Amino acid sequence: MPRVTATICVVLLIGVLSLAAIAVVNTEGPVLAHGSNVLHAGGKITQLMQDGTTIYLTLKTSDGQTMQFSCTGRCLTNSVAHMERHEIEKAFTDVYYVHDPITGSLVATDVD
């Protein structure tokens, strides 16, 4: 009987620690990956336009708000095909962005 109790305790301990680790990664993951000044928006891409080396994307959020982002640099090199697929499939898309202090526009740093 003590071995069964010990096994149950170990399994429960592993489960609790796993859930705690998942919660920490879920809350702190975006900050670690994108920095502390990055904001997040989620929704569906309604339009993609390319102008030279910049892609402009329009995102309709779940609350109906329309947001427009410019995408250059890391965002552009990692996400073009991914964004096109999300637009075609009307898939939910996470956009991590910053406010450009000069123009006030929204600049996407990562699109997933």
C-alpha cells in the first residue's frame, strides 16, 4: 500500500509542476520572445498589400475593431507565406506589434 500511495503522490506532483510550468510559459512567453514593450492583437487578416519591401496587413479583431500594421524586418522574413495562408484560410492570427514613435503607426514585429 505505501508504494501505491507514493506512486500517486509522485504522479500528482509531476502533474501540478507541469501545469505550473505551462502557466508561467503562457503568461511570460510573449514577453521573453518579443520584449516587454510589445503589444498583442489577435484576429483575422482581411487584407495584405505589398509595397516594395514592406507588407501592410489589415486585421479584424474578435471585437470587430480593424487594425492596420506595417510589416518589415524580422516580421517580413519569417511570416510572408504564413500570413498569406492565414488570409486565404481566414485563420485566427496573433500579431505582436509596437507603436512607431515618429509616425504613430503600428509596426508588426511578429505574426503567428
